[in-house]
Amino acid sequence: MDLAGTAAAAGERTGVIWALLDSDDLNANLVRFGAGGGVGEHINDEVDVIFVGVSGTGSVLTNGEERRLSAGTLVLVRRGARRSILSRSEGFSYLTIHRQRGPLQIEREAP
């Protein structure tokens, strides 16, 4: 799958733009945000999550430590860690991969 091409073709769409649907064991989601967008601070007590940068730049804040995420970089966030994600550029996209649980739900802010 061409992750960067899928992210580029998403236009102005944000949030989850693609999800792996044919695995019994894994969840994978391609997520995209514009500059300043992202996912607010939360704790995931269920699974470890791998974040792989696809395009643009952003950061993953994990237990107060900022980790930069850009194309080709990987960040592992352990289960139970407090985390948030912030886009630092237009067209920031990343892939998340983790053991299966329910689908990723990203709440959108009211306009």
C-alpha cells in the first residue's frame, strides 16, 4: 500500500483516512491532520501502539516527553502512558499499529 499517496489523495480530510479491515489480530490506521490539529491528551490502558510518520511533521508527547514524528520515523508508546499528538505542518500523517481492539475513534472539535 502507498501510504504517502493515500495521505496526499485525502485532500482536506482529517482524522482516520484509512483503516486495516482484513486482519483478525492487528489494527492499523492512517491518520491525517492539518497544522495545529491532533489528538488531545489521553491514556490508553489497553495496548502498546507504534506510530510511523508518513508525511509532514508532528510530535507525540508521551508522559511529558516530546518525540518528533516525520516521514520514516517510528515512536513506540507503551500501554498506560499519557499521550497526545500534535501536527506541526499541513498534511501531517502517520500510521498507528497495535494489537486488535475496537476501531480508533477520534473526536472532532466543534467548528
